[in-house]
Amino acid sequence: MDAAERPDVSTLSYEQARDELIEVVHHLEAGSTSLEDALALWERGEALAARCQAWLDGARERLEAARAGDGQPVGAPGGAGAAGDNAREVALEGDAAGLGEEDA
């Protein structure tokens, strides 16, 4: 996929950004690209890594907020998340990091 076909990093889900980052790393490790292309891939990889980190930071903030709500660990009997919430569901909801539907 060339640069014109790649979606804006800010619109990617965690999984999309992670998968593309893996692809970028494979291309760079292969060493078969020109210097200019390698630099463009590296810059894209940096942006993808930052997007993944933003998703993870948002998930961490939500988990910490849920824990702070009643002092119980998330998922503990009677604690926040006891009704079946899990970390994956929390991580996939980008609104915690200011990544609402328009960004996700």
C-alpha cells in the first residue's frame, strides 16, 4: 500500500495501527527499500507506534479510574467491572483517551 492509499493514522483502531506497524517493521528489516522509502516507512512507523500508545494509555486511564471508583480491583467481587467488563473491552473503547467515534 503506498502513501496515497494509507488511511490517516488518527483514524485507526489499536489493532489496525498495530498490524500496520508490524508490516512496516517487516519492510524495514528486509532492507530492500530505497533510503527515501525507508525514511517514509520509519516516519509512518513512529506515527503508528504513537497511535498504539495513545490507545494503551487510554485503556490504562479507564482501568485506573474504575479502580479508584470503589477501591476494589477491576473485576473483583463487588468492585468496578464485576458485572463482566474486561480489559479488552475497555482497551477497545477509544473514548477514554479522547478517541471517540470520530477518531476510532
